[in-house]
Amino acid sequence: MIKRIGVLTSGGDCSGLNAAIRAITLRATQHYGWEVMGILRGTCGLIHRPLEYTSLTAANCDQSMLRSAGTILGSTTKDNPFYFPSADGSKIDRSDDVIEGYKQLNLDAIIAIGGDGSMRINSKLIKKEGINMVCIPKTIDNDLAQTELSIGYSTAVDVATEALDRLQPTAASHDRIIILEVMGRDAGHIALAAGVAGGADVILIPEIPYTLDSICKHIQNIKEQGRKHVLIIVSEAVKTQEDASILRGTSYNERPRYGGISEYLCEKLEEKLKADLRFTILGHVQRGAQPNSQDRILATAFGVKAVDMIAEKNFGKMLTWSNNTISSVPIEAAIDIYNVVDPKGLLLETARSIGIYVGEL
Ligand code: F6P
């Protein structure tokens, strides 16, 4: 019989995590009468001794959690339990400590809210056995396969759209070309969606090659038609024309840290067009906004469903969202494929149809 469950958030934070934690707590405590333990800083809370957790109740998960960004439980991107940093700087496997911590806390199941990196770790933990887990997808990048939406993506798109809205009047006032660089890792979902919603003239995403000459030609056409300002949105993993990634070193979790492609484009286009350009790198602003209603609803629905799956003892799955319905897939199905922008997809076609340059399709 289920009596006590845990919940943790891992990987990069995003908007909507607290809304999911709240829904899990309300459903588990009020409907099933279970206890809910919030594990602190991802799986670290189960690795460290004493265990690091907090009791979650309906009283301490009030409505303010719907509108707060970040995660009240904390998160980590650098503490992979299978490759855990130790005091002497070496990396060791602490995954047994996660399972042991889960047992010490008397958990009957755990809900892990994470992105693709976390799902890979969760999948390995599930294979070790001894831990009952249900996973909820979250990532501003929307790069998890099998689900149309992950928590945090929609709000991030809103933030990027609002940035274009704010850049447009200043670009227009000074007849400038302004480039906005957005996050998304190796998938261009944020750039494409915000570019369409915010009226970008050029959308560059890692999935589609571009040429500087084509961008210049496109800008010249816009100017010849009488508009003097131009908005460009570029996804952080877009490469230079010479096919080089622009990186800011390696992050702790051995994944590339992108950043700076907008500066490269700015320099190159300035040289070619002899025009006045500026660039803005939006960065982590995309992760910290008040969750929009779509993310609150998605997070709440995922939270409830995750608890119900535990009640059904339907473990080892990741929840998915499609056509206003929640389903689940074995976790491997979610990490087998990296969800990039479909070059034949509706949004890309829509962008092209209204004359946006989206690269050399
Ligand atoms: O995966 C989410 C994300 O925000 C990416 O869009 C971005 O490349 C990365 O995380 C940034 O990671 P960090 O917070 O470690 O700098």
C-alpha cells in the first residue's frame, strides 16, 4: 500500500515547477491521504546524509506556488549520481546511495520532474530496481520526444516574444538591425515560436543551415520595400557559416554551454551591410518568469496524473501531453530521440509563408 511519496526537481529550472509540486501535494494528501516529501536539490537530497528533504502539505503549498518561478525544492545540473563529484575532485558512482536514501525515507514511490539529462539518469535509476518512479517532463527547450509540451517551454516563448516586442520600437526608432539570441540548446523551438509570435524577419535555428549572403539579400529587400529596421532571432546553438559552434566553455555536466552566436552575426552583418546593428543575449531571463497560464495548467494536470499513476502502480514511465490529453511512455522512448524542429512542420511553413527568412530549406 502506498503511504508516502517523494517529489524532486532536477536539471535546469524553469517556470511551472512549483505549480507541479503543488498539484502533486494536493492530489496525494487530499485525495489519497498520503504523505509527501520534497527531496532537496534533485537526487542530492537522497545521497547526502542526513537526508535532505522537507514535508509538503496542502498548507505549505498554497496558490502562490502557481505564480512563482524556480523550484522551492532546489535543483542541480552537475550532480549526476552515476558520476558524482567527490571531495578529491574525482567522480564516483553514488547511485546506490540514492536507492538507499529512498528506502531510509520510507518512500513507496517518487515523482521526478526533469528534462532530457535528468530522464537519462532516471532511466538508469529505474533499471537498478528498488525505486518506483514516475517522471514529468520539464524543459524550456521542448526537446523531449513523445510529448508536444514540457513544463516551462510556453513561458520561455512568451519571454522571448516579449523581448522582440521591446526590441522592435527601439530598432524602428534608430533604423537598426537588432539580433535577439535565445536559449534552446540543440533545438530551435523557442526561436521559431517566438520569432513567429514576435514578428522576426529572420529566424535562425540549429536544424536549418543559412548563408550570410541570403540574410543580407533578405534585409536589403526589406529596406528596398521601405522599412528601415529589421529583427533577427537566433537560437544559441546555431553555428557560424563555417560550421563552428560558439561555446562558452564546458558546463559541469559535460554538455556544451552555448552563447555568442548573435555577436558573431552582428559583426559579420555589420561588415557586409555597413549598417548599424545591435545584439541582445536573453539568457536565463527565459527561465525565471512568472509561469503563464498554459504552464500552470500543464504542470497541474501532469502533477495530478503522476500521483494517479502511482496509485495504479504504473511505474517507470514519463508523462506526455498531446491534443489536450495526458498519456505516458516508457522512459526510454522519451530519451531515444532528441526532439528537434521538424523542417516540414507547420510553424516553419507558416514562417516561410509570410516571408520570414528561415534558412536554406
Ligand atoms: O536546458 C535548459 C537551458 O536553459 C538551455 O536552454 C541552456 O542552453 C542551458 O539550460 C543553460 O544551462 P545553465 O543554466 O547550466 O547555464
